Amino acid sequence: MRGPEPAPEPTMEGDVLDTLEALGYKGPLLEEQALTKAAEGGLSSHEFSELCIWLGSQIKSLCNLEERITSAGRDDLESFQLEISGFLKEMACPILYSYWEILKIEVQAMFDILGIPKSTTSDILLMLNQVESKVKDILSKVQKSHVGKPLLKIDLNSEQAEQLERINEALCCEYECRRLMLMKRLDVTVQSFGWSDRAKVKTDDIARIYQPKHYTTITMAHLLAAREDLSKIIRTSSGASQEKTACAINKVLMGRVFWTLKIEIIVQLKKKDSTL
Amino acid sequence: MSRNYNDELQFLEKINKNSWRIKKGFVPNMQVEGVFYVNDALEKLMFEELRNACRGGGVGGFLPAMKQIGNVAALPGIVHRSIGLPDVHSGYGFAIGNMAAFDMNDPEAVVSPGGVGFDINCGVRLLRTNLDESDVQPVKEQLAQAMFDHIPVGVGSKGVIPMNAKDLEEALEMGVDWSLREGYAWAEDKEHCEEYGRMLQADPNKVSPRAKKRGLPQVTHFGGGNLTDLDFAALIPDALVAMEKAMKRDKIIVNDRQLACARIASPEGQDYLKGMAAAGNYAWVNRSSMTFLTRQLDFFFYETFFFKLFYSKFWDTCAEHAGLLQRYTCALVVCRTCQPFGTCKDCIFSGLVQCLIPLLQAPESYKNVTDVVNTCHDAGISKKAIKLRPIAVIKG
């Protein structure tokens, strides 16, 4: 008598699927083909990113980790990668994204933004050449002044770059603090609006309109990309800003209170100056 | 006073022409040293006060300011120094103009109502306008009269801005956020207020019903915008009793009963801070309401007489606490420096205003404000920035 059919060769995908099922994952990647396709797409695949986020939150609560992978990060590839790196680091995971892999993903993202069809080569230098020629092409089609001159006018040597990195880190810490403070203040103000009786019926509307924006960490790349227009500091209380942020409230007048006063003043002044 | 005047002097050391050090031992149990800032005239006054006290002539149960600075230096958790700003003089427990900082991470550190003061968030607001003197001079009498008529003054008078008990609760909790929501403040006003016009730990339940009852009609007026005044003075015995119990329980020792305090982390300490924050919020609402009415008047005036000025923004709110008024005959704006605490600019500034406010309210204790400001400038505590010249005055 022959024994039962040997089980199919265990595959990595199969193992992963079994684990996901056991963990309670209910997303769209419970099917091997879908999972493989998503894995090929990597972080540029929406489903794959979602899976990472879900796994991250499960692991975080089980292992009580500090780091997390947030869905907000998904919109900003670089931040997302940083989050995953940080997460893996905290788990002391030996398999991290290599520098080149991250670079490839970023260059691919550039392709997408610039509308260049997906690259056939994985040679990064060749890919960057393609990016450069596309950018030159686009620039030739806009006004000369459209993209201003760079703010940073020198080439940085590695020592200067390192120094700037350190300064940037210190500034990021400082501004993180201030940012948290301002976000908190904004939150409590919006909340206080939500407590009024008239606003209680509009909580959904408020929630829809008030969504804190995701914050991008400032890096050296931002410095290199900065243009001269950044050196113009626009005061928050400048005339233009005030005009644009004025709302109906600024023009409210308590008419009735001052009506009699108005008449009084006019009468008084008429007595003093009959030309009025 | 067991020591004679000369023995007391052994604990006092002149640092420079504007400052003196109070060494440990001047009073029992000092955790840190004291320092006080003077000019020649103020120095004379302070030492005279000490000499009189040594002879047995105290003033109305208050210790001399120097001793009070020392007693504050003996409070648990105090950081760096107990400081006496220029024109420091005797007060309740703390001298008026006596400043101290306490480390909130130190479980021993305390909070003392005497240190906070009874006039919680008593302050000044400076509004800026785009108008010239030539715009205002022709109508200054009418403008001043209108302000007097329409912005209530004096304790007990009714406010113009409608407010019920529920509004008061919300105002105590939300500070300028309430004013903003109700349309009395502009969003940009918050940026020019300390704490953005709202202390977040406020809890209206920690404010007594009696204080609320008194505060409710007074939400918009000059000279009565403190939720404290008489109420807190009457309530001090209550607070003292609660804190004295806490002091026995937590084994806190102070040199002066008026320095009653509680550990910051204790329920009494937390309750006090929450009530204090609510009182602070009330003051900001009060000042916002007055600003609102002032803006109404200004807009009203200039629409009537100067059509060309018809646009919505006349007044910016400059820094709170920025104006120092001397019987309304001259005002000086000073800007903060880092002395004498490295990072504690706000403490210094409110301490400075604190010691000057009594000048406004008690003309008999009139001192030359310019003197005090000059001393601060010389001592490096603040720098003179702008001198204001009033063209009309309304007394609150």
C-alpha cells in the first residue's frame, strides 16, 4: 500500500501565509500569488505596505516596542523606510535594507514622479542619468526664473557635510519640541471649538476638515534642494497674511451698543465744526 | 530677632553696585543662597528695614524683605537662588518681587500660594495700532470717554459681554480659546500671550463657588479682572488649613507660617495648581474681552471719521506684561534677558511686573518706576526697549 501523497514542498511564501493566517491577518494577501506579486512590488505596492504596517502594530504591542510603522509614513517613502529600519533595528533584526536597495527604491520613486517609464536597468548611475536628462527636458519648457537659484552656493566637502548633519540633528531635536508644543496647542484649540453646543452636531465635519498633516523630517537633501525664495521670511502678521487669514469674526461689530454713542459724537462734533 | 544688626551683616555680601548676596545661615535651613538687586536708594531702604526689624520694630507682622528672601531659600526643592528683584519689599511669606524656582522632578519640591501671589495673572496688555498721534489727538477726549463708558471699570460693576455660569466654567477651563471660540479674540492674539492665553492644567472645579460668583459679572473690566483679590485673601485661611495638614503629613518644615506649602505632586499641591491655572485663564479672558471692546471702539471711531482707514485690523496685541505704568504718566517696555536664571525668562519677567503692580494700586507707596527699570537694566536683568508717552489716561 502506498503511503499518503507527500505534502507539497514547503515554500517560503507558503510558510509566510501560514504564519499570517495564524496571526489573524485578514487582508488581501492571503493568497500566494497575490503575496508574491506584492512582495515583488515591495514598498511601492500599497498592499505590501499595508501588510508591513499591520505586522508592525502586532509586533509592537506584543513586544512592547518604542518604534512603530505608521500609515502616515506610507505617503512619504523615505520616512516609511526610516520607520521600518528603526523598527527592525529595535527588534535587533540582522536583515536591514541595504543602502543600495534604499537608493534604488528612491530613484524608482523619482521615475514615477517625473513620469519616466519603469527602468529596465538596475544600474543606479544609469538610472540617475535618465533622471537628469528628464529634469533638463522639463526645465527647458518652463520660465528661467521658475526654479530659482540654489540657496547653498558652495560644494560641501565631507567634513562640512558631517558638521551640517550634526547641526541638523540638534536643530531637529529643538524643533521637534516646538512642533509638539504647537500641535498640542492647535489640538486643544480645535477641541475647545468642538465643545460648544453648536459644534457638537458637527463633530464629523470638524474631524474631516481638521486632519493634522504628516510631518517630514528635514534632512541634508532639503538643504541641497533649497532655493533662494526660502530666504524671504514672510511674517505671520504681515498685511498679506492677515488679509488671507481674516474671517468674518474679525469684522464683527456690536452695533447696537454703540449706536447712541455714534449719534452723540456726531452731534458734539457738529457743534464744534459746522462744516462737518 | 535674636541677632543684632551687625551680626546679621556678616551674612550679607555686596557683589557689585547693583546686587547683594545672602549667605546660608542668614535664616535657618537655607537650601540655596539668596540674591537681591538694588540701586543706591533701594539699598538704603532695604538695610534700614533690616535695622528696624533688629531693633524690634517690624511692620504690621511682616518680616523685612531680606529675611523673607532667606526664608524662601529654605523651601524644599528650590533651585539655584532665592531672588529679590529691584524694589523687593515685604509681603505675605514671600516678599513682593521675590522669585524662586522649584524643580518639578524633585519629589520634595513644593508649591506655595504665598509665592504665587494673590493677584494671579495680574497683568498688563499692550496693544499696537496703525494710527498716528495726529489721528488720535483730535478725538482723544471722545475716545477716552467712550472707553470709560463702554468698558466697565471698578469692582462689582457689570460686564458688557454676556456671560452665564456655564460660560464662566468654560472660560476658566479654556482661557483665550474660549474667547477665540466666542469671537472675542483673534487667533493671532494667542501667539502674543504667555501660555498662549491658556494654562492647560486648569480645572474649574478647584475654584471655589464664592470666587466664581464674584468673578462672573466682572469678566470685562479694568481693575477687577482678578478672580482673586478679596476672595483669595478670604480663602487663604482655607488653603492654609489644607496645606498645614499636608505639611504635617508630609513633614515639611518652613521658617514662616505664611510660607504654607504642599509638595507639588501631592493632591493639595495639584489641586492648588489646577485652581491657580483656572484663575490665570480667567484673567486672560478678561483682558481679551477688554481688547475686544477696545477694538470695537476704535473701529467705530475711525469708520465714522476716517473712511480711508476702513479695514479690519487696527490693533495688534503686543506682549502681555510688556507695559509698566507709573501713574499712567509714563510707561516703559523692557525686553527680557537671561539673567539671573539661565533659562527662566518668564519667571523673571512676571516677578518684575509683580513687584511693580503695587505701585499702580497704592499711590502712597509711589516709587520712581524709571529708577527700578534702570536698575534692572544695569543689573542685566532686562534691557530697556521703548518708552511710551501717554496722550490720554483712564483710571480703572
